[in-house]
Amino acid sequence: MKSQSTIFVAFLYFCIMLKIIDRYIIKTFFGPFLFIFSVLFFIFIVNIIWIQLSQFMGKGLSYFEIIKLLFYLGVSVISLVMPLTILLASIMTFGELGERYELAALKAAGTSLTRTMMPLFFVAIFLSILLFFFSNNIIPDFQRKAKNMLYNIAATKPALNFTPGQFIDQIPGYLVKFDKVYGENATELEGVFIHKKAYAFENQQSILAKKGRFVKAANKNFLKLELYNGYIFEDMVSNQNLSSRAKQPDQAIKFDTLVSHFDISEIIKKAIDDEKITDDYRFQTYNELDKTITTTIKDSRLSFKNINTDLISQTNNYIVYIDQTKSKDKIAPQFDLSKIQQKKKNEALLSAYQKLENLRLTAEQKDSEIQPIVKYYSKVVMYQQRIVAYSVTCVIFFLIGASLGSIIRKGGMGLPVIIAIVIFIIFYVLNLSVENIAWNGTVDPYLAAWLPNMLLLPFGTWLTYKALTDSQLFDVEKYKALFKPIISKFIKNKEHKRYQ
């Protein structure tokens, strides 16, 4: 908290010490910045709504609850929205300054491009620090709230998982159907049918009731259902032969009120798993993730040791003998295949093949056990490192955007937007690519988290150098002149007929 206050005071002091031209440049920057940030945040949120909304609409949730949940899930997109916003806003700002010849006027007045970029460079640093604190403190809290809200929805409103008029098997061990689900919280039922799943040799039970309603249970992992005016049909056929079953009379028990409890812990778990926010590391700060990484490494080493022990224990005694032999001399074979009968030889080869095949299958099985361990470790490390990496991306994107804007000298939503989107797509594809590679264990997750920044930083530095040296990087005429000797060889020189 003290560090945040210090940063805020330093930013206020920076704003007070600014000159008129610096304030003008910052004002020019924040106009498109706020607009672009709002538009991009809305676009990313719409993408989440498009994916998630079908799970909640028409199931009894209020619009406020839906919006609140989607907002909790969508806050994490700010870590991607902020760098892209800075990239677009910086391109548009310096593009407009160049298009209105204000950069040329500042240069003529003795103000270099470096001095012109300096106030926005500090603003970009401030925004990157702000993004770090937001990603480190606020996003984990919102992820936790989203998980708790999903749990409460699944636990307190289980009727939301049922569609009226259809047979549903979501309750483990039961098949149910409700003719009608109504009420303020969708807890009132009509035409209830419940069938307990059982094998042919087990007792059979079905329940029919005219009405029913869901009641809040003391334990959220259980669904409490009160049924009214119905029948219980049972066939007691367990541990009986076929002739006894044929003589067993059907039992029908009429009831006025029946209270049943159903275990819905699997439904709750699935509702949370579908949102992919079950990993506790997403609810932790940077420092807390250090402890999680240490624990993960310790657990992983123990798991790898157990896997290694299992593999070694399945090798034959001859392999163990080879491993334990300290002599460097060549180990003599246990028997000579050329001196035994063909039948015995085939049996020995078949036995060796079967042992090798078993080892191969065991190795493949152990590999499937190793992959989740490696993937989880990589996910935790990359999530932690990206808290800082995305903040650094803001500064890199500013260097790229400011340099491109001063070189292109075009404002508005045309060419600058296209270039910014192309750069961001490259960055996003790099992020996804290194993420998948790190999850497979091919690349160290620390390197994978920083690799996109490491590739874009030289590009941003080169663009900044070109901008400071007034490079005509996007001058079409320059490239035409460069390729003119080559193009002229393929084009005939057309002269007017009267000069021929």
C-alpha cells in the first residue's frame, strides 16, 4: 500500500512539473486512449458473453447476476487490453501530430523527437506499473469471486440444470423429468418423475408426484426435494432367482409428502470446471505464487521419483544386474541362441518381446502421468511471470507505436489501426505458441513467458532508432526507386509513334 501511494505521489509531482507542450501531448494521447480502451474492453467482454451466455440465459438468473458474473470473468482481459490500447493510442497520437506538422514545428523550435516522446514514455511506465498492481491484486480477487459465485449458483439453484419436459440424468444415479419448472427462483415443480438407476438384478424404484419444490439443504453438496401427492413404485428383486422375481408382487406406496436428498457434488464441481477457473494459482498474488511454485517443484520431484521407481522395478533381473555391475569388461550373455533348439529359441524371443512390449506400454502410461505434472508447473510459472511481462509489454508497445506514428504521420482510424492490429496479432500468436510449447515441456516456462517481449523489444528499439533519424521507412517512392532497375527490365519502353 505504501509503494502504491509513493507511485501516485510521484505521478502527481510529474504532472505538476510538466510544461505546456507536455500537457498538450498527454492530453492528445488520453483522448484516443480512453476511447480505444472502452471499445476494446467491450469487444473482449462481448467475446466472453458470446461463449458463456448460453449457459445462464433462460435458467432463472436475473440480468444483474449474469452481468455481474460475466464482469468477474472478463476483468482478466484488461491485461491484454491495456498493451493493445497503448499501442493504438500512441500510433494515433504521433500520427496526428505528424499529419498536422506539429512534430516538424517542434523540431524546428529545437525540441527533438526524444524530448517529445518523453512525457508519454513516463505515462506508459506509469500505466505499466498500474497494470502490474491490477493484475497482481485485483484480478485474482475477481477470479475468486467468480468461482464463489459459480459455486453458489450451482449449489443454491440446482433446478437451473434441468430442462422442463425432458429426461435429465445429471443427478448421479437418477433419471428425472419435470413437466413444468416455475416460480420466482425456479424452485416450484409439476409432474415429477424420478427413476433410480439400477441393474436388472438390483432393486428397482420409481417415484411419481403431482407437485414438488426445491428446498435449501443444510449441506450445499446435497439437493433437497420435497414431493407432494405421489407414489413410490418398488420391485424388490435383489438376491432372488428368476422364479422368485416372477412371484414378487409390485409395491406401490402412496404418500402425501416425501423429502429426498440427492448428492449433487459432481454437478457443482462440473459447473465450476466448465469455467476453467478451478486452479487456485489464479487466485494468488506474485509472492504467493512463489510458494506455490516451490511446493509444485517438491511434489513433482516426488512424483517423478515414484514413476522412476515403478519403471525400474518392472525391468528384468538381467537389466538390474547390468546396472549394478561395476566392471568395465564386456558382460557375457546368459545363453547362446545359436546353440539351443528352434522351439526354445522362439519361446525365448517371444518372452523377450513380451517383456519389451510391456515396458513400452508402461513407459507410455507413465508419460501420460508426467504430462499433467509438467503442464501444471508451466501454467503456474507462466501465469506468475506474465503479471510482470504484460506490464513490460506496455512500454515496448509504446516504443513501437510512437515510432510508427512519427514515421507514418497518419492519424485517425485507418492505416495506424491496421498496423497495430497486425502487431498485436503477431504478439498474441507468439503468446499462444510459446504457451503450448511450454506446456509440453519443450521450453522452459520462464523463457516462454518472456519470449514475445524478447522478440518485440529489438523491433521496438530499431523502430525508435529509425524514427529519431527521420527514416523514410514507409516512403513508397523510395521503394519504387529501389526496385525500378529490376522492374524496367520486364517493361517495354513505350514511346509516341511520331517519335519512332
